[in-house]
Amino acid sequence: MSEIAEISGSIGAEDFLRKAVLPCRPVVLRGLVRDWPCVSAADSPENFRAYLGRFDAGRDMETFLGEPRIAGKYYYADDFRGFNFERRTMRLAAALDAMISSLGQPDAPSIYAGSLPVADYLPGFAAENPMPLVPPSAGPRIWLGHASNVSAHYDTVDNLACVVAGTRRFTLYSPQLIESLYVGPIDNTMAGQPVSLAASAPPDDPQYPRFAEIRGQALTAELNPGDALYLPKLWWHQVEARAPFNGLVNYWWDAFSAGPDAPYTAMLLSMIAMGERPAAERSNWRALFDHYVFREHGHPLAHLPEHHHGLLGPLKENYGKIRARVMYLMRGGV
């Protein structure tokens, strides 16, 4: 395993875009949010709970509760039809009280509350703990809980994850390694995204022989309060919250979006349009995708003057035209 590249000290939005986002490589940003008031308040779980209580909107949320035997590893049941934890609706204050009151009790269940939109659950929190590196539309989310182990999964958007309480260990795998990660179902998941079954299995599990060959290619990072990690979209990440009580604030956004349509949507449509066509035909379509979409050899009409590029001209001028054509075709047009 190798450690993730790091940037220390303050960084502006332009440098963040140039050094971290554009290369599409994970980067640890040491001390990025160390001056946040919530990080200072996390000197104890009780103080952190009191700080969040200033903003608590009193809304219900979903929490995960796991028996001590799972040791905070929220995962599938043995038959893959269900899960090894209970989902329970609670108020944020009640969940925090339960997390803190059970600290140090080995027979108590672990509790995990994740992906809570701060604007809904903690209005005013973002103003006191600002993040100038991401667009204003990338509203923060907060993740709270005991020690836990979230299985390796990917996001379809960019992710800036900031540790505000406790410690976290990230283990990352490149998107290029997907064939060796033995991915689980895409529609029966713990929290929305499919997970790597191999990365969650014991070392050298014979069910996943290809994973043994790429295990050593993982990238790792240990993050303390105030540290952050930039995760480009599609990078697989296993997240271990390692302290008895932990908190993380993250931001999801698509750094390169040209409009409302997401690459994941295009992938799902491609699955039904060509996933089970003959191998030879799929190979031919791959050539067209490489030429027109992935463009490893440059613009597909570079040999023509720009005024002859038509729909392949600048996307900002043709986005609406292409989208209208797609919608027309999906309604049965020819």
C-alpha cells in the first residue's frame, strides 16, 4: 500500500482546482479546517454535542444500529438479502445522546448517522464553518457515530471529506481496478452505492482471487480533526472511523458538469441499450464511444474547419441541441 499525496497549509480555490481536482487524483489536505469552531468544540464528545445543539432543527433522521458482534461493520447479512444492522428513525439530539451515553460500554450497540444535509438538520452551522473551495451549491453533509467500517464504494460526484471529530482511515482503490474488486449488487445496497465484496472479505478469501493481485495497489491516509481528503468521482474508498466517537463533514459536487445530465445516467442507459448485444457488436460500439465520447486521440472532427463541426462544436453552444435530440429519440423519434 502507498500513502495518498498531501498538501499542507492553506490553499485557495484556484490552487485547489489546479492541484487536486483537475488531475482527478486523491489528495490529503492537512489542517484544511483546523480553524473551524466545530473542530475546536470536538475536544470532547459532550462539548461537540453541545455545539451541534445550538443549531439542531429537531428533525427526524435514519440511523443505523449494529449489535456489538459486528464491531461497527455495517454490511450485508450472510444471504445478501438483508443487512446485519437495524435502521431506526430518531431525532439528531436523541441519537447523539445515545452515542455519548453508551461510550465505553462494550455490550451497547454501535450507532451511525450519515449523509445528513446540514442546511436541513443544523441550519447556521455552515455559516460558522465555511468551505470556500467548493461551489455554494455544494451544501455540506454531516456524518456522526461510533467506531465504524464503511465498505469500499464509489461516488458518482466529487467529494471533499473533512474530519471534525475523532479519526478516520481511508483506503482507496483506483476506478481502473473495478474488475478485481468483485462489486456487489447496484440496487440492493447499504446506502445507495454498490460496494466491493472483495475489499470487505478476509485477506486471501478464495472467492476473490483477482483481488489478491491488486490489494497492494491501495492508497491509504490517516486523518485527524481538521484534516480533509479530496476524492475524485469513481474512486473506491473504504472509510474506517477509528475513535469511540467520530464526526465528518463532506461536500459532494460535480466539478466538471456542463448541465443537469450525469455520466452515471448515461451508463445506465447504455446498459439497457447495448449490455447484452453480441460481443462483436459491443466492440464496434466501443470504438464509436472511444472516438466520439472519450476522445483519447483528440476531437473527432479536428480534420475539419470549426464551422463544419455542427453538434460536435463547443458544448456550451450545443448542449441544449444534443439534449433535445436525445429526448426526441427516447420518445420514439427516428
